[in-house]
Amino acid sequence: MKDKGFREFELSRAFQLLEPGPVVLVTTADASGKNNMMTLTWHTVMEFTPRIGCIIGPWDHTCEALTKTKECVLAIPTVELIDKTVEIGNCSGRDTDKFETFHLTPLKAKKVHAPLIAECLANIECKVVDRIKKYDLFILEGVKAWINDKKKEKRTFHANGDGTFVVDGKTMNLKDKMTKWTEYI
């Protein structure tokens, strides 16, 4: 295969080739009402409802609150929050008040107890509809969505899985070519 330009790629890093979507912040509120957030890069849209699959393991403080309360918010930061988002992922809510430490503003959600994040472009309130513990996979269903149209910065960012990130760039409008799923355009 070398003569065709290919080289072997380490299988344990193959996930880096399947960039999953924008980096998000997951917020929870535990039984006592204490807010927390974590950085999440391993998620995927599973259905239009929306149903979202995400990997949150027992090593994450968020896992405990999510398991008990069965609700969260997926907050979508823009590139202006990239440094804070990475730093949020480098500490634990067990010993850090992340809203205070990173100067982010919790807002009351409508359908869940977990807070929205005011500085984010969008927030999706979610309920856990299933969990496959063997894979640390939570299946979330969106129950309410919010977007801040007043935000000037709309570019999100995507993790490559190796400490590098890709920032959204030019948007290409191909709506006229989308003929199968027209109800979603």
C-alpha cells in the first residue's frame, strides 16, 4: 500500500480519524443542587429527536450525578471559550466549583435541574433514556433547546483526539441538493 501513498496507522488511535462533532460542555446538578460541568468530545447524534449518545465513565464526577438525576444540559461553546473548555476538562468537579473558577454563568433551565451556560452559543436540555454501562454509553434525549442569536461568534471547535482542535470555517449552503430529508432544512 505504500506505493499508493498509504502508511499503517496505529489502530488504537483510529478514533482520531472519525471526528465526532463539536466539543460540548455537559452540566449536571446533583441531588443537593450543586452544579457541575465537564468537557465532552465523545458524542454522536443518533436520531433527529434529537437523541445523542455520549461516553461518560465512572472516572468522571459527572457520571455520578447523571446516573442519579438522569438529566443534564449539553452546552455548545464557541471558539472564544476554547481555552476554558480545555481547562474545564483538566479538573474535577469533586474539588472544583467550575462555574466560579472559570467565570461562567449558570442559567435556570425549563425542563431539567441542570443549568444552561449563558456564555455558550446553544444549550440542549436532556434526559437520560438509556445507559449501556458496559460501554459507559449514556443515551440522551433532548427535551428543550436554546440558541443565542445575539452571539456574534458562532464557530464551534472539534477535538482531533490528540490535543489538537479544528475550528469551524466557511459554511457551504447545499440545501438545494438535499432532496431526501427536506423537513430538516
